[in-house]
Amino acid sequence: MRLVGRISDWIDDKGYGFVVPHDGGMRAFVHVKAFQGGSRRPVEGDLVSYETAKDAKGRVNAVNVRFAGQRIQSRPLRDERRTPSRRVPRAVMGVLALVAIAAMAAMGRVPVVVPLVYALMSLASFLVYWWDKDAAGAKRWRTAEDTLHLLDLLGGWPGALIAQQQFRHKTVKASFQVGFWITVLLNVAGVAWLVRSGAVDALTRWLA
């Protein structure tokens, strides 16, 4: 059953808001990805039609959202609906990065402490991304983007790549992605310099 309502409390830089039904009742959370493909970005007060579904926590979400008067988009064939080549396999990249770092340590190219730090920071980054995604849907306190970038800069970027794909979080906002890839480059360059200069070995010996 399709309902009709208006967009309310829309936060464009976050890509979500709510739909208030015309006939009364509970408002539904709506994400920009719930709109029909090819749609413009919504604005406050837009009239839309939608269906509802409940998420894992029992919250009402608006799905299959269309603007008033928008034609129903015909569904392409299954093999045309998604083109894998257009999608960055973030999770695969993250896993391969961790495996490559571990392999370098096994070959003696980098100290053992390096993959351990990457593993711990990746776990921390993955958990913080998960928390921020969950907080976005529940309208709770959000994690600052600077905090996410700091975790990635300190070596958590492989875990962030996995989390971005797993939770579909922070992949659309261009400004965040630019900052994210800058932290990746800075981290890789910084770790390479620390390893070549012998600073990591010196620190490892000092800690031991």
C-alpha cells in the first residue's frame, strides 16, 4: 500500500530526513537511497508517495519513494541493473590491504608491530563507522567526521573501507571521500618513511 506525505526535517548533507503522512500517523525515516533511481535530491516540503517497511529495530522506514507525478521507472534486466565495474570494491580493497601488510611483515619487509597496529586501528575504525551509521538512523549523537579521518590517518583506513561498503556509509558525500583518500595517502607515506628511516624498529626496541 502506497502512502502520500511530505518531506520533513531533511538534512541534505547527511542524505536523510522524514516523511510525514498526509492522513496522519507515524512519520517514517527516509534516506536519499530510498528514492527511485534518477531522482533529484529531495528538499523540505516535497510531496512524495512511498511504501513503508520496518528495519531490524522495528523503526518505520520509507521505501520505494517517488516524487508526486514522477513516472514509475521500469526495472532493467537483472544483469543490467548493477554494473560491478562501476562500484569500487571497498571491502575487498580493505581486506587485501591488511593481507598485504601482514605478508610484508612475514617476509621481513616491515616490523611485526606494523600489521598489529593496522589491525587494531582498522577494528576501531570499523566499529566507529558502524556506530555513526546506526546513530544516523536513530537520530542520536553523531561521530564527528574529523574523528573518522583521524582514525583512518592513524592506520584504520582498511577497516574504514570495509565499513563503508558493509554499512553503505559515507560513500556518497564527495567532500568526505576526498578527505578520506587524503588520509590514506598520508598514512601510507608516513608509515613508509617511518619504516625506511628505522624509526619503527627503534620504537619497537625501546618498548621492548
